[in-house]
Amino acid sequence: MGLICGVIGIVLAIMAKNADIRPGKKYPGKALAGFIFSIIAIALTIFFFYSLINYYDLLPDPVKGPQINQLIYQMQQQLQMQLQMPAN
């Protein structure tokens, strides 16, 4: 979803830039912000899928698979402990 929205955002930002054909006209601020956020969305989506693929590639490994599962279990336990602590 992030990839699709990012590409649509880039296309709309380019269309906004090209809508005003006056020479010397700067890039509109909102279009520039949309362009930058779209690039960030695409980069984060690619990073997420890269991390997910690496995670599933490491699970069958006899050494790293149990280590990853233990790390996730420890993180879940810490999160549960933090959620059970009363707020002062």
C-alpha cells in the first residue's frame, strides 16, 4: 500500500509542478512536501519488505532461527511487563 500511495504521490507532485508553466516558477511548497513524503513512503516500504524477506530466510537456519525466536519472545515478555505496570 505504501508503494502504491508513494507512486501516486510522486505523479501528483509532478503534475502540480507542471501545472504552472510560467518560466522561473518555483516548485510549490505542498507539491514538494508531497514529493518528499512519497519518496520516504516508497523507501520505508522497500525496507520493510527487505526486512521481512530476510526474517523468513533466517527462520529455517538451525542457529539463527532459535535465536530470532528467543529474541522475539523476550521482547514480547518485556512489552507485557510494561503494559502490566501501574502508571504513577
